[in-house]
Amino acid sequence: MATHKECIHYVNGVCTLYNVPMNPEGPACPNFRPRQAVSAVPPPPAVPQMRWWPPLPGAGHRLRKRYRRRRG
């Protein structure tokens, strides 16, 4: 179970969120945030992804035209 001393808002015995002295061993409040937040999003790759070929000129226009013909 999380305690006040593990919260990012707890500094020198005081909850900086509520500005109230707290027992460091007491259970954490609903606004508990860990000191070292774990990121769910992985960091971006160090090397950008390379395109395998350059886009062909006019390809977008041809694809839109073909799509319109098929859809009516």
C-alpha cells in the first residue's frame, strides 16, 4: 500500500497539495502520485524510420481518381 513518503506532493513532513503536516508512514490520499512516475508510452526510436521509396509524383491524384470511379 502506498504511503505519504512515497508521494511526489510530500516534502519535509508536509503535504504540499493541501499544505498540511502528515505522518510519513500513513496511507496515501486519493491524490497520490509516485515520485518516479512510470510512463506507459515508450520513448520514440533514436533513429527515425526511413522511407523505402520516394512518393511518386501524381500518385495521390491517380488514387483519388480511381477511388471516385469505383465508388460512383
